Amino acid sequence: MCEFCEIVKGNEEADIIYEDDKVMAVLNLKPASPGQILLFTKEHYPIMEQVPDPEVAHVFRIANKLST
């Protein structure tokens, strides 16, 4: 199982800064820069092209809000 799925299931510790029914955002434990956020879907998709378009749109709406 992937690390992000483990976070979603609550099996891995993470500093959650946003969560809804489709996505989760956490602070990166080893950030490239201070405050780096990891935003990912709660549903596991092996490759980006498998993510449904409405879900991609949702991810980017949330990314836009979190970037401020």
C-alpha cells in the first residue's frame, strides 16, 4: 500500500491541514521549502491519467485556495 493511502487510513502520522471527502492536504515531513504542502486524492490512482476529470478539477480548486 502506498504512503498516501496509509495517511488517509490513519495508519501513518501526518499534520493534516485540509481534508474533505475527496482530497487531503498535509505538511511535508521533509519539505523542500518551509510550509511545503502535499495535496492528494483519497482514492488511490496509480497514474495521473486514471484520475477522473471532475476529481482533477477539485484537486486544483483546493490547491489554488491552499496556495494563498
